[in-house]
Amino acid sequence: MTLDDLRAALAAVPGRDWLDDALARVRTDPDAAGPLFARAERKLGREPLADDSAWTAGRAGRVLLLAELADPQRIVTLYQQGDAAERLAVLAALPLLDIGDAGVPLLHDALRTNDTRLVAAALGPYAAHLDAATWRQGVVKCVFMGVPLSAVDRLDDRADQELAAMLGALATERAAAGRRMPDDALALLNRLTVANTSRKQA
């Protein structure tokens, strides 16, 4: 989704007049962003914008408010003061905002939680800003928590032999405890092992 996609998807949503007014208010008074951001889901609803979409009208509206705000420090504050749904909206917005690395601490915070939704969101497209070590730890945490690896953006591009070693150690630990690794994690480990073997034989 792009910001234009979100604007188009919200065009016919009940509460669009409220959103237009809220965007105008944020444009002239950034201090109004906090209350409006908190209220957006109630005003716009929690219905998915399309079938099987993770985007709800409320979340999309919140992202547009953040884009209008365009102030990294205020956006960080909204995340820190928000509930889980508000934090998810901030994390979803990060790859659509021109804030450079300013949102990286929010990914670190999300990855420290036990909320599977926040952990998955932290490994979306904006995770390109994470250093390799933190990203690997995030992937392993997904496996540990049962978060599908399909949530991890550019997984095959970034997965390396250090991640393979970490997954291998987790697989060994789980096997000793009589527990099985998720199928997607085993598939990734197998791909990395095959790639490493092929590289050594070349």
C-alpha cells in the first residue's frame, strides 16, 4: 500500500469527512495530532479496506494523519503513548514516511514485546533500517513465538549463514525438548543449508 492507495481506499468510507477535517487540523496545529490519532479508529471503523487485508479504515486513517504530521519526534511520542492498535498503526506507517532512521528505536521496542502483532509489524519493509544482528534476532523471535515468517520482509534476501546457525541451534534445543520447529522455519533452514553446501562445492 502507498499513501495514495490508502487515500483512494478511504474515499467512500463513512467518516471520511471527519478524516478530511482532522488532516486539515493537523496541518495547521500539530499539537492536535495526538487526540485525533487516538480517535481515528472510532471515527473510521475497524472494517478491513479489502478482503483479507490487514489494513482497516482506522489504521489507514491514522497513517494518513502521521504522514500529514511529518514530524519524527511527534510520531515517536505517539507510538510511546499509544495502545497496541495505535502502535501497530505507527509501525505500518514507517515505510511510507520520509523520516530516515528515526523510527528504528520503535522497531527495537516492538521486538522486545511479547505481542506477536507488534513483532511481525517490526519486521515489515521498514526493517531494512535494522542492523543485521538485530534483524536476525527478530527472525528467531518470530520462530520462537510462532509468528509466520511470511511476515518478514525480504527474508530470503537477508537470511545468511549466521541466521542458519541460530535457527539450527533453536532446532536442536527444541528437538531435545521433544518440540518441533515450525514448517516455514525448517524450510528456511533447509534452503540456507543447501545454499551453503552448494557454495562450498563450487
